[in-house]
Amino acid sequence: MSDPARSWHAVDAIAVREACEAIEYGLMDAGAQGTETNESDSANLVVSGYFDALPEIENVRSTLIEALRIYNFSPASLIELTTRNVPDRDWLAEWKKDWQPVEVGRFIVAPPWIESEPGAVATGSSRDQLVIRIEPGMAFGTGTHETTRLCLKAIEKYFRGGSFLDVGTGTGILAIAAAKMFPGARVEACDTDAEAVLIARENARLNGVGEQIDFSVGTVEAQTSSADLVCANLTAPVIVGLLPELLGATCGRLILSGILAEQRDLVQSRLLELGADGFEIEQDGEWISLTV
């Protein structure tokens, strides 16, 4: 229910149409509780991020510019940035209405506010499918993004139990998927964002696997325990920097995602330098995953 005494703070970013996804990603990374996109003109869009406290606009701008860089857009793709107050109209509930279950192989990713089993109701899926309920909060990974889908498909294909390491866990969705597949597996997950780790822990608890996953704040290091399957859904530059540690922590297969198709050579060349070859590449839209 809306609170007439409360207002939200909107940051409106006018950007070139092609950069829409980068701007959405950047606003969420800056702390927005949700985003919506509207037409501006034939070439541009207005992407609005909704914050429960007024953000520092220059911090938001720098986060957006970094997101544009990750997506290979120039800073000029962000045309204008403004703020405004928005009376509470329970927009978060309206946003939640639009988020429906996503089916990825045997996984069905569903929001917690859909109470029925979405596999049986929405897709008629078989009983061996696994429902993962994710409360997105301010972390990245609701199952709707191509990079998350690529990782889930690879986990279903390659994970056979034993041990699993999720580097850059975000909402915890990949670690939760591994724990649900094999309740006896050793599952570890880390993220450099302490708030994301809190959200991931809560999502794991929501899915009944809170005791199965060891979450920590940080990243993969030389002393990280090796795992049968390591998954790193990050960005290409971060992956390239971490590849020695990621390969060192892998005693089976390594899944790399968060890589734009045009960044494939960047990651592949570094893998070859480190003596890794025989990649399997999958693509979803403009994104790819590499399994080593």
C-alpha cells in the first residue's frame, strides 16, 4: 500500500537508445530499487531509477559512465541526468507485477511474491525442475539477464556435485542453483559488495539452502580452496584480471560470463596466455559465456 506522506527520489537518465541496458545496469548498481524506461524521441530513451533516499548525483553519474564503459559505450551516450521527487504510488508493487517466472533449462527463477509453484502453473514442466525464488533487492541477478541464463545453462550441463564456487555471487542465484541440484555439495560464494552478500544470504534462506552455502565478502585469491565447478559472472576486464586465480581455483571446469560478444578475443587471448584452451562458447543476445 502506498504512503501519501512518503516520496521516492527518481534519477532520470536520457541516453541513446542502444545504451538502455547499460544505463539500467548502472542505475541498479548505484542503488536504485527499480528502473523503468520510457520513450524520449526516436533516438533516445529516458531510463528512470527510483531511490528511497536522494543519491549524490555525481556518484550516480560516475557509476553510469563506468557501466557505459563496461558495455563499450562512450560517456557521451549519457545525454542528461536529472532528479525529481515522486509521490509514493506503490510503484514497487507495480514493478513486481511485471516480473514473471523465467524458465532456464530445469531451473525456474521466480519472485517470492508469486506463491504458487510457477513450474506447474505457468509452464507445465516436469517435477524434476527446481524453483529458485529470488528477491532482487539491490543486487544483480534475477534470472532475466542473458548472462545469468548462460550460467544457469552451463551449471545444469556441467555440475555433477562435489564442490562449487560462485565468484561475484550478486543475488546468490547461481550458488542457490548448485545447492538445489546437489544438497550434499560444498558450495561457496563470494562478492566484493557486502550488501550483495547480505541479499544473497537472505535469498539462500528463502530457498531453504541457507545452511548449505558459505557466503563471504571478497573475491577469489591464490589461497582459495579449489572447486569442481567455478563460475564467475563478472565483466570481461574483471575476469581477465582474475583469470590466474580463477584457473588456480578450478579442479574441473570454469564458467566465465558477463562478457560481451565483441570482448571474446580479449578473454580468449588471456586464457591462451595462461595455457588454457578448448573453450566451449555459448551466446545469448549480445552476451557470451566461455566454459574452460
